Amino acid sequence: MEQSLVRMENGRSRRAGALVMFVIAMTFIAPALAQEKVRFPIGESSKTLSYGPLWVAAKMGFFDREGLDVPIVTMRGSPLTIQALTADSTHVANATVDTLISAYERGADITMIGGLINGLGLAMVGGKQYKNYADLRGTTIGTQTLTSGTGFALRLVLKSHGMEYPRDYKLLNIGSAPDRYKALTSGQISSTPVGVPLEVVAQKQGFNIIGYFADDLPNYQFNVYIVKRSWAEKNRPLIVRFMKAMVVTMRWMMDNREVACAYLSKEMAISVEDCRYASEYNFKNRIWDRNADLNVDGVRTLIRITAEQGILKEPLPEPAKYIDSSYLKQALAEIGKK
């Protein structure tokens, strides 16, 4: 009996000790668990697969690891995306280089810090009676914007095929890729640019792939991460954490394509097969960069083209005028330490 009481007492002591250790541990752990993530809204202009890394980072936990709560706000075109950034409504804008240059030259306090879409992953899709660029002469073509982003690239591609706007065709500002696709299927427009792999989806439904933008504009930095300089300098640790999340996301997507496509196919409402095709296309053509870096030569191309539009004058600036690579460099250095 006495031995039983001793054993019971020892058991109580061990349980009490364990309880004390648990309380002590929770004293240190609870604040960390209770600590709220930093709200870090970002803006982008098209929820398509090309922008997929943003949703992977948000939904697969890569932003969470950096203590960031990242709402992704889809806006209609790069100009609005940059306006939201300069108004402090977002902390990062995913927008086109031509829009950044135009805004910068008008006095916007912005800079690009990395690359999301490092090339033109766009294809020109035509209605069933339009099989080549020549067939588009005199027709109405759908676009997301008239003078920037996709619309800017569209006009350049058509110009390379001998067509000038508005002499040879009309542009109808429709908006997002799904809206443009609806306009195409209804016959409202003759053709429209769509992001890979939507051209494959369209082809399966009897539409024609007229051409790929990258064939006409092979060295073109399309979409970048943009920050407001003054805000970013005051909040450098947050920007670095954001870029760390994007680097880790890009590396994970490159090394885990099947898992990534299993998620993205549902998020973007495409088949796994089409996602595989697009991912292979984007990584093979370096449209997606493993380190979330941008293509400096591609930025130089945009500077030259922007100058041809009359926005810049000779002597043309170097890309460094519009780029701050310090955030990405710090992110890569911190990742390398782990």
C-alpha cells in the first residue's frame, strides 16, 4: 500500500513537472503564435497562369513563412496597378515595364526590384476565319489596354507585320483574358492576345493560333515587381521578406511542377495537361526565372521602344535608372544562409 502511494505521488510529481514545463514553454511560444502577420497587399492586372507564382506563394504557404498576409488585388491594367501603388493602397505592383517608365518619367517615385514575367508568354488567337496576321487587316482586335502592357506589345507585334494603328485595324478595350475570350467566341472581335496556355484551349475549340509574341519580340521584359521607393526604403525588411518568398516559390515551382500544376489547374480553371505545357514553356523560355530576377537586356529593349514612342529622348538612360536590385540581392543572401 505504501509503495503504491509512493508511486502515485511520484506520478503526480512527474505530471506536475510536465505541466510546469508546458506552462513555461507556452509563456515563450504563445506570443509568437499570437503575433499577427503583417498585412502586405499587392496588385496585379491579370489572374492568368503567367501570374500563377503569386497565387502559389499565397496559397501554398510561402508568404506565411515570411510572416506576410498578402491579399492579391486584380486590377484592370498596369496603369491602375501602379496608381494603387503610388496611392499606398498596395505595397508591390506587378506591372509592365513600359508603364513603369512612363510613370517614372512623369515623376512617380517607383522602381522595379525583380521579374515576374520575363518575356512575352502571349499568343495571338484568331476567330475561325482568321488564320494569319494579314487576315486581321481592317478588323477589330480585342485588348486589355490601348497604350500600355498587353496593348503596347500587341501594337508592336502588329507593326512588325506591316500594320499601323489606327490605319489598319481597330482596337477594342475589353479587359481581362476571360472577357476577351468571350468577345472572341461571340464574334465581337477578330482576334486577341491570350496568355499561354489559353491558346491551346482556344485551338481545341476550333480557333486559330496566329502567332506567338515572343517570335517577334524575343527579348522583352514584360512584368516586374515594382515598389514605391520612399516606402520601400523605410520598410526594407518587409520588401526583402516578400522577395525571399517569391524566390523560394519560383524554385519550388521549378522543382515540383506536378504538385504546382495540381494546384494551379484548379486555381486558374485549366487542365493539368495545359498547366504542364505552359510551365514547361515558361521555364524553358526563361519567362519565369528561378531566382525571381529580371532580364536587364529585356528592360533595355523596353527603353528603346519607349523612346520610339516619344516618351524618352536621346541619350537613352541605362536600365539601372529604373532598377533597384538591392532587395533581391539581400533576399538571395539571406536564403543562402539557411
